[in-house]
Amino acid sequence: MGSSSSSHSFMKKTTLSREDNEIVVAETAQNLTSEDYGDGKYSLSKANMLDKCRTVEDIQRCFKRTFSVLLIFPKMGNQYRAFCNAIEKTNFKESYARDSNTAIEICKEYSYDLIIIDATNRKVLDAKDLCQKLRPKNPRTVMVAVRQRTYFPSLLKSVSKKNSSYFAAGFSRDFLQNDSVVACHDALLCFEKEVKAMDQLGFLNAVFSAVENCQETVEISNVNHELQYVNMAYERLLGYNSNDVVGKMWFEFISCDRNSPDLCMKIKQQLDSAIRWEGFSYIKRKSGEQVGNLFRIFPILESGKVMNFIGIRRFTDQRQSEQKFAIESPSSNNQNEVSSPVSEVNNQAGTRRISNGFKERLHSITAQSQHSIYSMHNIFNEVVVLLSSIKAFQCPQQVYQIIDKACDMLKSSDKASHGISTFKEDDELIGELMDGLMTTSIPTNNEDDNRGRRRSTYYAASKSLLRSVSRVADDRHSISISPIPIAAAMHSSAVEIRRLLDGIFHWNFNVIKLEELTNKRPLLYAGLKIFQAFEVYAFLNTDAATFKNWLDVIELNYSAQNPYHNSTHAADVLQAAASLCRQEKIVEILDDMDVVSTLIAAAIHDLDHPGKTNSFLINSSHKLAILYNDVSVLENHHTALAFRLTFKDNTANIFQRVEKDEYRVLRQQIIDMVLATDMTKHFDYLNRFNDVIRRPSIDVSIGITGVKIYPVEFRTVVKRMLIKCCDVSNPTRPLDACIVWARRIAEEYFRQTDEEKARGLQVVMPVFDRAKCNLPKTQISFMNLFIINMMDSWNDFCPMEDLMHNLETNFEYWQQEESATKEKAGKVSHVT
């Protein structure tokens, strides 16, 4: 397992990143999401933790440790009182038991960090016997025997033998009688250090147990890049045993012809600069076979110096690898163990209208693509159980943080990998979807696109800026607003509009029809109807006229030239959010501010979208990519522009009468939800959502009016997943709408591909070449990769029959279209 120094450095000084702490970075410091932890033990916000806690050592300084001490003394004499006074000075938590039976009963209910037992009179209290009874259920508790002090040298040998017998009985330390408060205080401080040492040892064992049993391959190397440790997954999947690789350079195993010649040098240069590297690469198995994998390697720092490197690999063909090496998949029983009772009920009720065939297909895909999630979850479930037992010891909060950090590092070894594992390595379309939607890494010119190789280097072309976004925002937003109330719509269609809007909260609402009837102004009409129904005007203390002006401004700044990312898409997402917010489950969980922020976020989530992806903006060195440091470029732009437009004109400022503190919270919630639509974080948010909803219990409090109040963290996770489901809900809409949206997004991608070719940029998604695109195949791949797992999880949490029924119908339709396309191509090939 490597040297002990490497083991300690793994836990001792780990640099924490913003991504790993799940802190969403917005365009200014005010955009940071501030959420207080809900367990009542500390109230350090995530934003403060980002600024203050850059290492594990920093985290440890942020929290105070409260130790619990049990005193077992038959008599409350001088020694007992001395310990009580010392405990009071150290702010430890004290409990008292007079006899063995009482002590045993107390320890059944609560586990103590330190137990001090009076061993001065065996006739009154048999300390050894008591220790032997308490030790099995308290393996990490420091137990101290208070013994009589002897002043006769002739008795020293017998005292030494007695010491051995006490330690054999299970005592950790002995304390010679001394009723000085100072002596007792010093002893308590020594015992405190021993408790911390026991904690650290237990946590290291738990973390390395998780590493040893996780499904990803984990390799630890020293500062000279020599492998010191590989886990069992490494041995299983690659065929080596630890003796074959320990002591060798880790980059020897990626030196193969399918990788670029300078790949090892590039990775080493980044690591030597204390910068992590992640991307797609190939590694040699012992058999000589070269297999693709998503590789992440990062340095471990101690006192600012690189001490070790940790590499984590997720294989794109892991399912085949596991079958080859006879890796057993998790049983259904294990999966059920991590499901909450709520999930079990919803599983029974949420898919009544789904045919058996599609249900099997859906759960097959879910089980396969989340194979690693459940495998890892079972392992981490053991760590969670361990943490639960540790909490009974009143363990310090910094220790919880260390364990959570280690688990997160393994869980997020590559966030995208959980969704890729079911697909073949040579699936070109999947690779291109991942490149275009999930990453900012573009293949270089000398790479074979069919291999799906991806690099974590940015391709920045010094071409002219995108004309569609380079216009100065403020010039565009000075357009005068003409009042268009619903009642003043064209007389011939006014009745149809009102009739259509009556069903706006139904999942099968026809937003395409609304676009047609309102002359491409669906956001204004849908927004007024929805915000009025949810009484948002009253919540924000504003009026309908101000809200109409605001919706006018927002809709005018959605580009009507975009086939897909236009105001109709915004209206569609807003309508979907409104429909979900009326579901009984969501009504119970979200409060009024949650609902208001969700609806506003849905309306602005793609504001001023250029019709190009984040990858395009980054690769073309667009000014927005430069402004936002290539991080959630469009999502940051949408939120920043929305607030700038809102405050530019008082007649459209819907926040002007909101209290300052309420506005701050509302703004943070809106920003957090819009940033959650960044597809690069898709699997991260999905995994987090699955973890949260599968918890066996949720800490729900009851308000003064009897209403349930859910924790802030829980509500935040639900809101993020809600808006994500709405943002990509097209495959779950009625078939006619699904087909329209599929053609629109394809046309938008076609235009991007055309511009990439015209400007000499790398083509992010070559499959969206209008001359050879297979639309059914792109839809099937998109649904397999992103939609089915996410919608299945949402349906488990909040059953939506229409949603799942549409998903089944649309998936089968695209499969039939794909089969027809293949059959047609086969006939043409046969004729030729």
C-alpha cells in the first residue's frame, strides 16, 4: 500500500477545489450560493468555507471538538471532584455513573470518547470486570483506570504486574490518584490527543477500505512518479498484480501508440506544476490490449509541496471489462438497501402507464449506466454507517469533512463517467455529444475522430468574435417597450390563446401552438398567466404592469433567429417548471421563495443565448469565455444580464420593493439554479440528487403553522434537478412537440458546425453535419446518455405518469425511425 508517509499525506493536506466542494462560481463574489448546514452543529456557509478552508488542516481549525467523558466513581470524593473541575475548564461534556450496572446501561445509549473508572477499591467496584464488559461495544473509547498511588519502593514490582493486568483487561491508560485539578487537567489534555489519534486511525482505515473496494482504478505514486499502491480494481481490470507495477513509473503503462507521443510529457509538466490533469487516454493491459479510459490525476500537497499523486481511471468499456474478469454486479438487495421508503412507494406508483417492455429497457439502462454508482454507493454506504456510529462518539466535525471529502474525490473521479459506462468505446456519436455538451476539450487535428479521443487542453482560435453575441448588450436593451396585454391580442386568436392558456399547467401543454398564436411572443403570455397563478406579484410586492414590462424586456433579449434557444424554449421550460411546482410532492417540499426563484430562473435561464455551445465560445476565444474564465460561460452570462436588465429600468424592476435580505437569498437561489443547467455538471448533480433522495430519513422540522420545513440543502438539490429536468424535457413531451424540438436543436447544431468549418475551428460535434446527420440516432443517444436515467430518478422521487408515458412513446418512435433508416441504407447499398 506504499509507505506510511504517503498514506498520511493522502489525508493530511489535500488541496480542495471549488468544483469538489460543490460551490457554484458566479460572475461576482455575491453570486456564491450561501447555504448553512442544517444539523445545528455549525453554521459556516459554503461560501465562507471556500474562502477560508483551502486544505484539510484549515477545515480542522474551523470547527471545535467537544469530547464526552464518563466518570464512574462509587463515591464523589476528592478525586471525582478534581476531575469534575478539570472537565469544566476544558469544556468537555461530562456524565456520571455510580456503579457497574448504571455504567453499562448508560453506554448502551451513548458512546463516550473517554471513560474514567475508579479502580482504587476492587471490593466496591471491580474496574477490570467492568472494562471487559464495556470494551467490546466501545472499541475506540479511551478507558482510564484510576489507581492508588504507592509510596513504597518494595511494592513497585507488584504495581508493574498490576499495570499489565489492567491493560490486558482493556484499559488504555492508568492514572495514579492525584486530587490536584491541574494534574487532572493535564491528564485530560493527554487523553484528548489519544482520542484524536484513534479517530484518525479509524478514518484512514475507512478511507482506504473505500479506495480498495471502489470500482474505479486508483493508483498512488510518489513525487518521482513511482507507483506505490494500486487498488483491487486496477488489478482486476488491467490484469496486473501489485508486484508487477509497484516501483515502476505510472506513465510507462500509458506509453502506447494510441496515445499522442507527447501525452506523458504534457501530464508530467502539469503535475510538476501542482496542476491536476484529466482527460481521455489509453492504457495497456497485461495482455497488451490498449483500452480507453477517462483518466484523472492530481497532486497531494503537504506544506505547499507535492508529496504524492493520485490517479483515478474510469473505463469507457468497463462493462465488458467487468464481464471479462468476472466482476459481480451489485445484487438487487443491495440496491434496495440504499433506497428510501419514499422511493420504494414512488417506484410502485410512478410508472403505472409504462409498458413492460419499455420498463425493462429503462431499468436495464439505468442498472447498467449506474452500475458504478451502486457499486460505489454500497461501499460508501459502509462508510456512512461507520460515520453514523462515529457520531455517537461525539466525533469532531472536521473529521466528518475529511471522510466526505475523500468519498467525493472517488465519486467524482470523472463525473461524466457514470453516464458513459454503458456505451461502447467506438461509439462516435456518444463521444461527440460528450465533447460538445459536457467538456471543453477538443480533439487536435492529427487525432482520429472515430476513436473519440479527448484532451483537457483548450483550443483557442484567434478568429473574429461571434457576430451574433458581440453586439453591445446595453444598446440592444434600450428598445422601447410597447404594451401588449393579453386582452389586446389579435381578436381572431384571442379566444384561442385564452383557451390554450387554461391548460398551461398540464404536462402536455402545446407551447409550439402558443408560439404560433402569439406571433412568437409565448414567454410574455405564458409568464403573465403563470406568475399570476402563483401569486408572484404579491410575493415580490409589485404589480402586473411591472411584471409585464419585465417579461417584455426578457423576451426581447432572447434571439428570435435561434431555431432552438429562443423565447419559445424559455416559455417551454417555464411551463414545465410551473407544472412540476404544482405536484403534491413538490408543494410539500418547496416554500414560497423556492417556487418564485424557480419560476424566475426558468424564464431567464437561456437569456441572450447565441445559439452556440460553451465549447464553441471557448475555442473561438469569445469575449464571454474570457470574461468568465471558461467556467459556465453562457450560464453566467444569462444570470448577469438578467439582473442588469432588471435594474436598468425601474418600470421593469420586479425586485425594487423586495427587502434587502430577502432579495439576497432570492438572487442566490436564482443564480444557483441557472448555473445548474450547465451540462458539464450534469452527472455530478444527478448523483447528488440520487444520494439525497435515497437517504433513509430526512431531517424535517415542523413550523408554527404545522407545515413541514425541509432542510435548505435538500430543497436546493431538488430545485437544481427540477430545473434540469425542465431544461431538457423535450423527449418527455408529446411526440409531435418532441419531433419539432429535435429538428430545431439539430438545425442549431448544424449552423454551429457550418460556422466552425467556415472559420477553421475544430468541429465540436461532427455528427451534426447537415449533409450526413442521422437525427433518430442522435436522439436515441441523447436520451440514453442524459434523459432516461435522470427522468427515472425524478419519477421515483415525484411520480409523473404523463412524462414517463411520453418518454416511452418517443423513445420507441426514434428507434423505429432508426431501424427504417438502416433498412433504407441497406437497400441502397445492396442496389449499389
